[in-house]
Amino acid sequence: MFGSSEKVADGAGDLNEEVIVDRIYQAVIEQRLPPGTKLSESALCKAFNVGRMRIRRSLLLLASRNIVDLQSNRGAYVSSPTSAEAREVFEARRCIEPNVARAAVERATAADIETLEEHLGWESAAHRQGDRQQVIRLSGEFHVKLAEVARNHIMHRMVKELVTRTSLIIGLFGAPGTANCHDDEHADIISALKQRDQDQVAQIMTHHLQHIETQIDLTARRNAGVDLTNVFSDE
Amino acid sequence: MFGSSEKVADGAGDLNEEVIVDRIYQAVIEQRLPPGTKLSESALCKAFNVGRMRIRRSLLLLASRNIVDLQSNRGAYVSSPTSAEAREVFEARRCIEPNVARAAVERATAADIETLEEHLGWESAAHRQGDRQQVIRLSGEFHVKLAEVARNHIMHRMVKELVTRTSLIIGLFGAPGTANCHDDEHADIISALKQRDQDQVAQIMTHHLQHIETQIDLTARRNAGVDLTNVFSDE
DNA sequence: GCAATAAAAATTGTTGACAATCTTTGTTAA
DNA sequence: TTAACAAAGATTGTCAACAATTTTTATTGC
């Protein structure tokens, strides 16, 4: 329940940049790291129990994905997308994800579909139990997992970045308590996937993304800051 | 004509990572840095006249875009895409660039079209003069400039990365002397752009990308290495 | 009490030295 | 001559100390 337990928990230790970047991605997706949160080097060093260089490299990578802003001599902050940037993110998703879904139809194995259905099960379970954080995490991850099924590393990486940024956008512009997605639309996607109907999958995805975009309002801006030590504790 | 002139030329100096990354992108696009070329830190330090840290950060950024491979304890090498990766790059381009072209139709100003036509002029001039390196550079850049017209930073960045990787792929798999694109197809794109016909622009782009993909053969693999000091000299 | 200023603390940026690893060179023996 | 091995050299990875900047705290004057 405290940051340093990171090291204690898996004493094997020495996480590489990829792991650190991924953990921060996760934290952003789950909205445990709201936009604007300062990511100080020393705090991250303690949280992940690694040297400062490792952290700096991780922050650079996150900045190159627009997940954090690196301000000269002032430190790293979780990115706060502007409304213009938000529009770009959604446009990019509308361009890419329907095609990702198409590719997923082409390449989905029975095991893939099973995995997605299992995921959907978790999603609706979290929804029923009112576990908001899990709902957020799982609904975002659905898109990433679908991109995995598409078996294109470039697009997978892209979707991961876009989903993460969407989480930030929803955190800033969405109505409080709004999740990323409605799981029933995810169910429709899986259903079309099983029927191997590329056009329909693409169409549902397009509509789904439009739906998400509808749920946000580009005016009000919440701010927030959290304690890093707690964010990265073992749950 | 030699590396250290870099500093002498613009003594203002102190290039930041963005500039260094961009210059290496350029060099890769123009195939002055063939796949497999070792990018040793000391050589780059001399070439750009910056400290090692700056170079290491730049290499990390390039690695995160799959332009260079970072091998532990062995150094950085210009990426040598496998045939599988090549397929992923082309698939990604087919997914993204037709939509980029569509967006460009939506947002192109008269000035934008003029810029593109001017660029096309340079392209055909280079083609006529048989200046292969310029042909390569300009034909790749056309796609990047089109992405600029689309006014979406995410997609612009994406196209830049994909075009650069395509240069590597052509260098490895393409017939020797093959350029990136045929400029007449670029002319068709501009023409459709002027008519504001989104569907047609997308269709031409799709066909154009297929054409590029056709020109490569996924069997033979050339190797090469060059002298860094010459590559980054002022032309 | 409040604003402005100055000192102190904390944080980030950079550099250089050292350790670890790989590569090359040279030597020896089969 | 070739292969295996050892030493030397070069390159990359890491760390700790220092410099530069920002943020916080304390003080002074109004």
C-alpha cells in the first residue's frame, strides 16, 4: 500500500524502460494519473526503485508518445490535451481503428475470439459490480486487445497510444463518471467479428468511436494532482 | 564536405534532439544511411558536434520509431526491416494514408495546393535530370507534405515514420535504382485534390501504395555500411 | 496583513569518470 | 594454415558529483 513496496514485492527488481512506460500507460488509462499530475523524477525513482537515468529515458519515451509533457527545467507532467488535440486523437482513431477491426476479422483465430469474449465478460462483470476503475481499464483495453488480434505491431502501438490519450481526454472533458466505452457495443463488434463481416465490423467501430466522441464536451476542464507513492502501490 | 564542418557551418550550434532525429530521418529517407549502418555514439557526437547524452536520447527516440535498432552493449544500427515488418508497414500505410488524403481534401487551402504543385515540379525536375537521390527524397517527402496538409499532428508523425521505414524497405528489397514513387501518380493525387473529390483521392492513394508495394520483392537482401562523417556533411 | 524581495531548498540538466561488455588484434599450438 | 585462446583496445552502460534553474520559505518594508 506504499510506493517502496514495489521493490519489496518483486525483489528480482530492475525494471527496464518498457515496463516503466507500460505501467505509466496503465495508470493513465485507469485514470489513476489525471492530466497535469507532476511526475517528479525522484518520486518515480522511489516508486519503481530504479535509477534516475532509467526514469528519464522512460519519461522521454512517454513524451514522444504525447502521454507526458516535458517542460524544460520544470519537470514532466501528465499531458493535458487541448480540445484541438482531442479532435486530432479522435480523428486518428476513426481513421485507424475501423481498419484495425477489418484486419482483426481477417486474422482472428478461435482462440482470439475466445480471449475477446472472456475480456467482454470481465467488462460486463465490472459494469454490474459498479467497479468504475475496472470498467475504465477494461473498456480501454478492449480496443488494444482487438489491435493485437489484427497482428500489426505498428497499429497496435498506435491504438495503445490513442486509447491512452483518450483516457486523458475523457478525464478532462468527459462528464464525471463517464467510462471509455459501452460494453454492449463491444459485444456487437465481437459478434460481427465472429461472422467475419469486415464491412460491418468497420461500421460498428466507426459508430462506436463517434459515440465515445459524443460523450465529451469540449469546454470545462477539471484539474487534479495525486500522490505518486500511492498510485504505483501493489493493489 | 566533412563531418566537423557541421559545427563550423552554423556555429550557433547546440542542436536539440528534435533536429538530430530529423536529420537522421532525412538521411534514411534519402538512403544515405542504408539499413544496417552502425550509428556509433562517438561518430554521431562528432558529426553533430553535441555531447553524448544528446546523441543517446536521439537514438532512443529513433529506436522508439523503429528507425534504428538499439542492441544492448553493441550499439545502434539503422533498422533492417524483415519482410514481415515490411508487410506491416505497407498495411499501415494502406490503412492510414488514404484517410490522410481524405482529410487533406477537406482542409487544403489554395496555398497548400500551390505548395504541393511546386513540390511536384521539383520532383519531375529531379526525375528529368536523373538526380536519383533527390528523386528519392522528394517522392518520399510528398507523402509527408500531404500529411501536413491534413493538419493532424498524429497522422503526420505516423506518415513520416512510415515513409522513412519504407525507404529502408526499398533499400533492402527493392530493385536497385528504384525510387519511392512515380511522380505522375502524385500528379493524379493533386489533381483529385483540386477537384475536392475525397473518394477519388483515397482511391488513387490506395492504388499508388499498392503500386509501390508491387515494386519490391521480398527475397534478396542487400547489406551496406557508410562513413558517417561524409553522410552528414553540408551538401 | 500583504506585496515584494532575498535567501534557502529542491529539482532538473549536464558533464566526466568509471565499470561492463563487446570487438579486434596478436599469439600459440595443433 | 587454421582454430582456439588471451590480451589490448574500443564502445556502450551506469553512476555520482556538479551546475543551472525553479520552487519554496523566510524576511523586510509598507
